[in-house]
Amino acid sequence: MRGRLASVRHLLRPNCKPNGDDCNALSSAPPYLLNRAAPAPDLEQMVTALEDALHEWFFTRDPKKSVKVVVGPPGSNVERTVAAYGRRKKWPVIGPPSPGEILAGGHAWLENLKGDELTPVVIPRLGGCYLRHHDGLAFMGRLLDWLESSRRRCLLACDSWAWAYLARVLHIDAMLPTPLTLAPIDGKRLQFWLPTLARADGGRFVFRDAGNGRSIFTRAARDDNIIWRNAQPGFMEAFGEWAGVGQQIKQLAAYSRGLPEIAWRWWRECLQVTPETDNEIMQGVRRSDEWYTVWVKPWSSLALPAMPQQCGVVETTVLHTLLLHSGATTKVLELLLPFGHNEIRHALNQLVGARLVKIVAGERWQVTLFGYPAVRQYVEDEGFLVDAF
Amino acid sequence: MTQIESLLKDIREIDHVRIAVVIVVAWSLLRLVRWLLPLLADRSPSRFRLYLLPIAPLLQLLIIAGAVVTIVPLIFEPSAERLLVALGVFAISLGFAFQEYASSLIAGVVTVLERPYRVGDWIQIGDAYGEVISIGFRTVELRSPDDSVILIPHKKLWDSIISNDNRGNREHQCVADFYLHPEHDAQEVRQKLREVAVTSPYLHIGRPVSVVVHEKPWGTHYRLKAYPIDGREQFNFISDMTVRGKAALADLAVVPVVARMSVPMSPE
């Protein structure tokens, strides 16, 4: 009761701006606080939703329906979800062949697929099974032929950019069934999802707009139990309609293009604390029923990524290639692009400087999720092929 | 007083300052248009470039027309009779002294209004081929593939065939030619050349790709036709298709045809 009263009191406190000095002293929330106020989303819910969607397919005996495809853009976590689902079912989860194997024909990899017909197989990165190279499409063509004719049940996940390219070049959309995809996360769903994340481990955070002090979310703790008990498709949207969606959340949803991981990352970017709150949380001095205030930077004050000034054909083509292949090493970029090593490295350095590209595992370049909305808009404006999301 | 003298206002009544201001303003506006529109076209997304650039000649025409309409009443006594006299004098002058210039000028106005070509188009007039970078009132400026600027009088419009590759669109068809020894699998080569085109990073994937095959007495001529995203990259696109096409055909062990060169015999 006390906790609930405290939470209502916190939410009802109007226009509670940080004190004058605190305003200037607001700093970005440190990692340990971010991991409590906005922890990484759990894939389990997505895996469960996928399981529900595939329930009928799981029991099908119709050989014409043996293949199921899930397509999603960067930031939708579709590939990880499908892989997790496959592991949960204890089915073989097969990663894509290496670029060298693709160019050489990938025969050994294809033979590996022709295993026990009774056990479904999962390919969580179908988009990794081709290269935009004149020798890089034949393997995908043979794989699609096998998928069309095989009786073995196959669950495939494909990045939306690879899907868009392969649909034009190899008509993959005609050869495989209509794919499943995730619904976009709009303002109403974000209104529900973000505070749920903050309370996942019993965290007690109130999020306030640093510009005007108003509470970002109107949901009180007393609603949590009702929400959890009634969580089902359509409920989040109904709750959002009832609770209303603030401008900040609407802008976040729109900028993120409905992609949950992008919204989550930008949400974390917005969070700030006063030095006092930071110390108190770190030292655990407050009682367990006290709520911590986290300040949310106004959207207008965020430094959104933009294309570098000197963005020419090389930079644009490198970005587009990275999107089509969900990332690539320097060697693969040199293979796929008509530019020299130095030109490609110079372009990558520019893009890293603009936070549009990062390097993963020391060798693979990828478009950052932070920069993805800006990059997508840019390549679309330049007339390059884009995905449907 | 002669008829011509009666056309003009008394020189003491002519507002020279106002005329000078109009000229300066018109000149400044012309310079602004010539500087601003290409800058905007460069800074905007590429898909807007060929909408912005063609506006320049139209704006220039309007500015000059506006300046003339403003200045003429300041110099000439306005009346229908006097205007007819002025036009008569003007026509005779044009007929004898400036007919070539006038022909180009009139062709320039027709070009701006009819738009057989516009800024950003790749055109061929006679032996000259290049991108239209500016349409003046007397000449059109082309930038050739070798980065030379070619000035062509608009009067060429009356009696030359003008070939326009893109007609206001960003992309236009590019062709890479391959000449092969006749002993090969044509179906395989055709398929491979198509893959060469569809895997080019310059390709506009929404436009068709085709491979046209002609059998010749000396071998087989393949024409790989595709569209780049941006016509300014046409030469890079053709080079990319050619380089990768050669590599792909070499992997298929297809032999190209080599042209025999005739070497002139020495007098001995």
C-alpha cells in the first residue's frame, strides 16, 4: 500500500523539473543504471510469440507447406529469435556458408542440409547465403531449388534487405511462401513496453521529461498486475489508446521506424540522472519503496546521426552493400565493389566517425542501429533499392 | 524630328538611375540563379537534381523578359504606332546584321519552352556528346566525357538530329559490348552476363536488364544493356560491367575475338 501510494505521489507531482543546478549537472545515465532502467529486452517473449505463430506449421504434414520464412529488418531481432526457437526445439540450426564457400558453389553445405527428413532444420540467416557477385547467386539459386522440392520442414529467417534484393534478382518471393514478419512497435506499444522493461527486475523508476518535468508515462504501478494478467494481442494498443501517448514517445517510435531494438537504444541514449540520484542508486541508500527519477532528454536536444558532408558514391555504395549483406569484412567489400582498398577504408573511416558504421568482432563492418534510420532514408533518397519496412 | 527620335523620350526625362537599378538587379538575379540552383541540386537528394536544374533557363528567361518589359517604357514613348516603328527597325537590323545571332536566340527561347533537351540530359548533336550543364540564350553548354566544355549554338536545333539519352530522367540505358569467338555455349554466356549486370553496385534494379546477341561472320557480339541508378555514373557502370564481364567469361573459358590489325608495309 505504501509503495503504491508513493508511486502515485511520484506520478502526480506536477512539472517537477530538476533544480536549477541539477539541470546543468544532468549527465547521461551510467551503464549499470541503464541496465536497470532500460535493460536489454528478453527474447523469450518473441520466441513464445513465434511459437504461437508456427503452431499450425509445426504439425503440418503437407509437403507444399514444409518451408516457413520469417523476414525482418535490422533491429527487429528476427534472426536471433528464429535461432533461439530452433535451439529450444532442439532442431539443427545451420549458419550460412562462408563467402569462399558461396563462390565455390557451396556443395558440401547443401549436402549437409539433406539430413533426416523427419527433423525440421533452421536456417536463421538466409540472407548470408548469397553474395552480390556474379558467382555469388548460383548457390542461392540451388538452395532455393532444393527448398522448393524438399519434403524436409525448414524454418528460415531472412534480413529484409537481402529479401528485397533476392526478390528482384532471383524471385525468391515467388519460390518461397509469403513470409511472416513482426508488427512494428508504434507509440502505443512503446508506451507499454518501455516502463515494463524498467520494472522487469523490480526496478522502481519514474521517467520525467528534462525539459518540462512532466512524467513521460502515465502508467502507475497499480496497473502492472492488471496489465500482466491481461497481456494478450490487442491489449497493448487498447491500453495505449486509453493512456494516451506523449510526444516524446511518438517521436521515438517514428524515428525508430517501428523497430524495437532501435527504439530501445535511442531510449537509453535519452536517459539522464542527477549526480545525487546516481550516488544513491549506487550506494543503495534509499528504501526499497522509494522511486528513482530518471530524466529523459527532450527529443529536440538529441544529436541525431547525419550523413558526412563528403558523402559520395563510394560511401553510399559501401553503406548499401553493408545493408544488403547485414555487414561484411573489408575483404568481402573489396570483392563486391569496384573500388580500391584505400578508397573503401577511407569511406569506412568517414562512416565510423559519423556513427553510422561500426566494426564487430574486429573484422566485420555493420551499419549501426543508431544510424540505421538516417542511412535508410539517405539510400532511399539516392535511388538505391530499399526494403519494404 | 525623325521618327526614331520621336520614339525616344527626351533624354532629360529618361530615368537613368532606375534603368541602372533594373539592370543591376536583373544581372544579380541571373548570377544568383546560375549559382544557387546547381548548388541546391548538388546538396539535395539525387532524385531531385533533374527537377531543379532545368528550372534555371526558364528563370533566366523570365528575369530577362521582366527587365526588358520594365526598361522599354522608361526609354520609349509608349504608343502602338511608335511600338510598330520600333519593331520594324529591330526586324531590319536583325535581318541584315544579326541574323545568325537572332536565329540562335530564337532557337534558345524555343529550347527553353519546348525542352528538346534540358540541364542534366545527356545529348548528342552531330559529333558532340555530353551532359547539358547550362542552357544560355544563344548556346547550350555540354560537358563531354573527357571533361571538355562544348558550346553549341541553339540554331543547330533547326537542322540537326538531336539524340537525348535520358530526357529528364536520372537513369538512362548503358551498353557494354563483348565480342566472343563463336565456339561457346551462348545460353550460358547470356545468363552469366545477366548476372554480371544484376550484381553491379551501380545498377538501377527497378529497370530491365537485357542481353542482346548478334551472330556475325567473325564471331558473336553480345550487348549487355542495363540502367545505372544515376546517369552521371554511366561510364563507371559500363566499366564495371565490362571488367567483371571479362572476368566472368574468362572463368567460363570463353575466348574473346581479337581484331586483326593491318600493318602498313614499308616502301622497301
